[in-house]
Amino acid sequence: MQAKPELNADECWRAVQTRDASQDGRFVFGVTTTGVYCRPSCPARRALRDNVRFYESPADAERDGLRSCLRCRPLAVEGDPHAERIRAACRYIERHSDGPLSLGDLARQAGLSQFHFQRVFRAAVGLTPRQYLEAARLGRFKRTLRSAPGGVTEAVYEAGYGSSSRVYERADTRLGMTPRQYQRGGHGIAITCATMDSPMGLLMMGATDRGLCFVQFGDTREGLLNALRREYPAAAIEEMRERSADFAAWTEALERHLAGSQPRLDLPLDIRATAFRMRVWRYLQTIPYGEVRSYREVAAGIGQPTAARAVAQACAGNPVALVIPCHRAIRGSGEPGGYRWGGERKRALLAGEKQFTVNSSQETRISVLSRY
């Protein structure tokens, strides 16, 4: 058998510098400072050469203790022989979420060992098979909860939960409320809200005791309150008279973000969504400040390249503006596309981020030059 040629580090580095997509699948590179490995075309900011290592396969990188990049998903590159198997596994889980599914069952369906299936699935989807099953089951539960004649009990068993205790264990962390409270439109849930002025107009924040559940722009306080009440029609919604320490910190973070001094927002969220939407929203949070991705690129980034339209719908359903930066998803033509809170706001946000990024880059260059 002919020995496989060793990697040429100089050629690999040139491929990484040029983000050469033709080299995807031929090798991966790891960044020792972040503990992540990527495909050559990864759009993330380039690391310093001294911090980069090259590997013939993801398995080699993982043996060195590195984890796969959530942006470029090196195990889900185009042409990966397992990509279609993982997509089929996702569809299978969604169709059979009302019954028992073991890791062994899913691995056999995909024709992979349990260990390899678990690793490849998580790299491609961003969730473990069990997490994806729970999200699919919860989605089924939510869809039937408000229409099931037998109420919560019927919805519990129709969704595939073995007992009501199992769904209650998970629902208060995934729904932000118990099933019966969700069925009743948030009955018994306390949501505190506050409105602030911003460069983009009024901005309202609503939060439960677990985190932000509502961050939206509007033209009037009354209109924003109505939008919050439509989302949680039976919740106890109260406007904050004196802002708590948490609200004050969140407000300051949003203000700094809009001013360009805090590019990344990492605020606690209490939101609910399907597994697909959560994957879209998590991916959006990885897009760097000042950069954009097309809906098609986002779809490819979560391992579903034909789901660009569904990605756009997920962006339109985003309940927390800025914290989940759906304004960074645009049309493939380069046009901004739609935005839940108005096209003008989207264009202003993108222009502001781009300008702050340019200014920051210029300041960095001036600072470096001043050392000499």
C-alpha cells in the first residue's frame, strides 16, 4: 500500500491564509490558543502562525484535545460522506420523537458506530443526539399543547414523554415556565419590562427571573407593551419603576453595544424555540461584529444548505433584537433584506457596526505604528 504523503505545512498555511475552499476535507488546522480546529476556508479571524497546527483528519486534531469549530463545522464540509447521514438522522428523530430512541438505534440507522455517530452528529448539528431528540419532542409537545382536547396530560403522552414528571423536569428550563403556564399564555409568570431610548428608537426589555425573554424596537411604549402582551397574554407584566441591578447592567451593555464599545453581547436569555431555530440563532451569535452572512451561508453553516428560506423565517421570529444579531443575516445579492423592526433600522445597525470596525482597525494600526 502506498504511504499517504505527509502534510506540507507551508502549503497548508497558504491555504489557510487564502481561505482556499478547495482544500476543505484534505486537512484541518488547529489553533492552540483557542483549542479549536477548523477547515481551511473557515471565515473566522486568522490566528498567528505560531499558534497553528495542521492535521490530516479531525480525529487527529481531537486526539490533541481540540474541539471542532462551531462556525465552519469541519465535520460537515461539502462532500463529507457523513453529512447526508446526519441530515437523514435529524429527519428520523423528528418523525419518531414520540417514541423511544436510543443512541444505538440512531447509530445503526446512520450505519456508524455509536461513538463516531455521536461525535459527527454534534459537530454537524451543534447538539448531541439526545439534545436534538429532546428539542424535537418539546416542539411536538408545544404544538399539541394548546389544541389537545385532553389538555396537558394528553399532550404529554402524545409528544412521547413517559410521564408528566419528565416534561415538567425539562419544561421550566426550556419553556421558561411550566406546561400549564405556557398553555395558558404565561399564566402565573411574572415578566418585568423597561423601556429605554436608543439611537435606533425606543427599545423595550422584558425578563423573567431566568433572563431576557423580549428585546425589541418600537415607535411607542404602548406598541411595545402590546407586542409583549401578545407573546405572553396571561403573564403578569409589570413595568419597572426602579431598575434592578440586573436590568441596569443589561441596559448599560446594550447602550455600549450600540455605541460600538462592546461588540459582543453575552446576556442571559429565557427564550423558547424549535431545535432548528435555536441552531440558527446560535449560529447568528457567532457572526463577528461588523460582518454579515447570507441566509444561504447561515443555512450551510448549520448543516442544512437548502434551508435558506427557513433561516430567513427564523430571523423574522427572533424575540431578542441585538442579543441574537439577526440583522447580520442578509440576502445573497448583498441587499440587507427584511428585518422584523424595519429595514431602516437594519441598514443603520449594519452601517454603524461596519464604521466602528473600520475605525477600530485604523486605531489599531496607528497604535502599532506609534511604537516605532
